[in-house]
Amino acid sequence: MSARPVDPSLRAHSTMSTPDWGLGRYEDTAARLEPAARVVVEHVAPASDEQVVDIGCGTGNAALLASERGARVIGVDPAPRLLEVAREEAAARGLDATFAVGEAAALPLADGEADVILSAFGVIFASDPRAATAEMARVTAPAGRIVLSAWIPSGANHEAARAAGEAVQNARGGPAGPPPFPWHDRDALAELFAPHDFEVTVAEERLSFTAPTARAYLDEQAHHPLAIAGRALLDPRGESDALRNRMLAILEAGNDDPGAFRITSRYVVATARR
């Protein structure tokens, strides 16, 4: 699904070709997302005998939390390096979780194998939402459920993401692509899942991001895979500094903590049940 320019909400995914998520240090972003992963797993409430599949598991945030609850867990991600990080963390915590290379539209699982599919800001990066939904429906057991989280496009993080997206699109040239699928919107999700006989409910949540300053917050994310992909396009054009200054101004204007830095992103946890 991050992240998934910088911070998980600062993602210009509608205008940037798919990067190598193993680049840089996605681990830093995963640490910031861990509270939201806990919320997603609480919504899932996996039973100890259930098979859980975590799509876009990254370093294993949600997968390992589900495993701690006794569920049988398979984490799926396209980045082998992140899967190795997840395996090492599972071993360090004494958890029996399995991790495999794959993506939302091509899951390495049999029909009906999953009691639960979850995705903490992972499936939202699927290039073909309908294909990903059909694949999730194929893998989900008849009485199973799908739980995913998606950012609501509002606030300082969203505005900074839009600035990054515009800069990257201009650097790539050509017409702008279609807007990203609104994974946060209940009606859009209901239409997406209806052909597979799922009903969708949505709950809104919030996640705050803090740092000593807005500049420190932006600096921290310099090794995010999408930040690296963006700089590869913008650096040769001499445009990286201008984008950074624009994003910094947006973040400073949205700061809610006069003594330090804090911005809050809204997101939804959507549950689809047959």
C-alpha cells in the first residue's frame, strides 16, 4: 500500500512510477505508522485460529501485531528487503509469521485461504484497484472479511503530497494521469466491493506526527523510498530545493504545536464483509 515523499501521508503516488520500496529506510516511516497499525489490528480483532494475510506488509507492523494475538499470519509485500526485516523482527519477538513476495493483484495464496485480509496503507498503492479487489475477494474465505486503512486527502500532509506530486508530474512531462482511487470514500469502496458480494463500513481515525521542528520532520524522511524516487527526477533539473522549500512552508503553516511540531492526518479503517 506507502509512504506508504516523505512521511506516509506525503506520498505522490498518483504521479510517480512505482519505486523500489527496499530503497532507503522505510523502517523509519514504519515506526511512525505503528500506532495506526495497532488501530487496524484492533478493528480486525483476529481470533487465534484465523488465517490472516497482510497485504503490503512492509516491515511487518500489522502482521506481527496480529501474530502476537495468536493468529496464523502471512505477510505479503513486493520488496524483498522489507520482508527480510519483518522476518528478523518476527524471530526476535518469537513470533511464527510467514512472509512472501507478492502484491495485491497477484497474491501467492489459494482461493478462500484467508479468514482475514488486512492492509495498513498498503493496498492503496495498487495500480489497478479493481484487479486488487478481485484478488482479495478470491483469497478471502466465504465468511471472511477485509480490513484496510486509507488516508483522507486533507490537512498539511495532503497538501505537501500534492505539491510533491505536481513537481514530479512536471518533471516527467506528458499529461497527468487519472486521480488515485478514493480508498477513503465509503461509497466508492461499496461500488468497488459490490460485485464480490461484500458490504462496507468505515470508521474515521487520526494519527499525529511530531518532531522538534517542521524542518527536522522533513529531514527525517529524506531516506523514504518515494523521496529517493522523487529526487532522482528533480535533482537533474535543479528543482529539489524549490520543492523542499514549498513543502516546508506547507508543514510550518499546518503546525499545531507552537513549541515544537505536530500535524495530524485523518484516515479511515474500512471493513468489507460478505
